[in-house]
Amino acid sequence: MANEVFIGSNVDVYFSKKTDNTSIQGVDFALVDQVSVYPETGGSRNVIEVVNYSNPETAKLVGKKSVPDVTLQLNYIIGDPQHEALKALFESGERAQFKIIYWMDQAKTIGVVKIYNGFIASISQTGGDDTATQLTFVISVNKTILNTILDNTISDGSNP
């Protein structure tokens, strides 16, 4: 695998109602078309400050990890099955699984994969006379399933 910086335009987003999947190949993933903004993913940890008046410095401990909400913005196509299914997930409040692949190349051979379980916490629609109509979904993540490298150049079956 090449150690290269990669651009943010090569991203695929999928979702599935099956939340028990643990592999990249997973069943029932549907590709979401017209992703208009690069989804930002990440994590953070709480920092606990331990005050000790007999020391000149305050000690710090690492706390629990949390995953921030993921914003998924789409160029809305009325009647698109995946766009409508995402809207229905919001209405039902049902948990789902979301897979985001940040591809390192146009050929989609190597990428960073993140799979989360969560639910759609909010939805909004914007547009105007001279802009595309967009749907924005905020996904509240409650569990990270997978965070790994996908390398389609490996053919020995060792890819997750």
C-alpha cells in the first residue's frame, strides 16, 4: 500500500437496517448517491483533571472515548430510493448501520473504512433559485463497528 496523501472527493456512503453486521462486505448495504459534502468522522476522549494541591501541576487522566455525530449532506433527488429510505429511518427513529469509505484512488483499490451503528437524529432541507436542493442528515453514533484499511489489491482473503 502506498503511503500517500489522498483527496476528499472519493468517498462512498452506504447504510443498512441490519445492525449486527461486523464485516466490510456486510449484507444489505445500499449505496447513497449524490453525497455533496465529505462526511467528517473522528473521535475524542474526555480529559479528567486531578487536582492535587501539594504538586505545582494538575495531573490529567484520559477518560472515555466518544464518537461525534456524522453529518451526511446529499444533493436531494425526489423519489431516489436511498434518499427516501434515509428519510424513513429518521421518521421511525430506528437504528441503522452506516459505512463510509474514504478511497485513496479513483480506481477504488485502497481506502479507509468506518462502520458505525446509530440513528438519524435530525434532517433538514435547503435550496434556492440558483442552488441544488440538499438534504442534511445528522447521524448520532452509538457504536463503532469497524475502523480499518480496505485493500482490494490483496487477493489472499486476508482483507476484513
